[in-house]
Amino acid sequence: MRIALAQIAATTDPAANLDLVRDGVRRAADAGARIVAFPEATMCRFGIPLGPIAEKLDGPWATAVRDAAASAGITVVTGMFTPADGRVRNTLLVTGGGVEASYDKIHLYDAFGFAESATVAAGDTPVTVTVDGRTVGLATCYDVRFPALFQRLAAEGADAIVLPASWGAGEGKVAQWELLVRARALDSGTFVAACGQADPTTVGGQHGKAPTGVGHSLVAGPNGAVLDALGPEPGLLVVDVDLDAAVPTRTATGVIANARDTRQGASAIFR
């Protein structure tokens, strides 16, 4: 499967960001990709009130993405915000190529002095989709610090996991990002396609307190090796992945078959 990662620097203007999505979808489709992933918070970058930005999945922003995906004949994964309980949900829209689904971020970024849960309501359901007959899992940014989610997606048949993100900047954070993506690929035995927001300083912006991105999108294989990666600036990464390698790799390591629920002591964690 050919997977594209569209590393963009989203603005606070959803209409402008939609233009970036349309351009990325077109370029990914022209490159022959079957999936194109955009970052978390593609609809609007973090750092401003999200309530006025949020729209339902049948709203105009998502509908425009849906139209772009349908026109290109490609599956699009992109980050947006949907209304919740007075807050919003950090949602991945997955659309096109016969797929229509969404995933609400389960693990919220209450870390490094940022409190995502103050404005964002957590999801509670892992999600997989089927693209060209193959199972693909979904995760978002801070989810990457929680191996159990990735192992559960693998246990549900995912050979690849798409991971949009808007990573927080700081000392050592790029190294952590790369390490965590590789580790989750290795301990789930899947390909992890991790698409981050570009570093805003590469396009004349700044970081501030909110997690606005560091770039360095990458695809890691089920053995933890990096297949290809971008730098900090905006770009499109297109990678061919051999999904048939996932099951033999995780079978060899036993990471799913041997997993156990340490809270109960006896039963397999994802049975």
C-alpha cells in the first residue's frame, strides 16, 4: 500500500487549511497513494479557543474534505474538532475510497504544562477502518505514549496504524517523537504512519505554549525501523509499505499472542 503523509503548518483559519488539504489530497493522489494522512488539528491549529471552530461531521468543513477525497478517489485521514459537552472532541475524519469513519482521541494531552482536557472531551473507543481490503488502525498524537492502544489495534487486525499529531516543541521532544513512533510500531508489529504538524517557525510562525508541531513525520515498520521521514518544514512524504510483513513480524516477536492483562493476572489482555 502506498501511504502519503501531508505535513502542513495549519493556521487558525479553517478555510485556508482546507485549501492545504485539497492541495495535499491532489498531490498524494497524483503520486498514486491510497491513503493520505494530514496532522491532528488540521482544521485549526491549537492555541486559540476551539469551541467556535468545531463543526459536526456533516458540517461544511468535513463535507468539503469528503468531496476532495471522493474526487481524488483516495482515503483521507485528517484532524478536526467536533462539538461535545461544552468542550470539543479531538476528532479524526476518515473519508474517501469507500471509507467513512471517525475517531475521537482517547488520551488527552495533560502534560508538559498543557491541559487539553480543559477544552477537549476524551473519546473511549478504538477504531479501525478497511482500506483496499486491509485493516488500518487510528490513533492521535499523545496516544503514542500508550502502547496498549496500539497493541489492541493490532489484535483487531490492523497491519498499519495512522497517527496524526501536533507535537509539542521543547528540549528532546523531536527525539521522543521519533522514539515513540518506532517503539509503538515495534511493540504492536504494525507499520505506523505518523504525520505531524510542520514546525511553525519554518514558515514564520512561533510555538507558544500550545503544541503546534515540530514536523519530522515518519513511517516506521513493524520491526521498528524508519522507512522514510521528513524534516521540520512542510512537505509530502510518500512511502510504499508491504503490509504482508506485519503479521509475520508480530508473530515472531509474540507481542500480541503473549500479552497479558497485569491487572487480572491470567487472561490475555486483548481477548
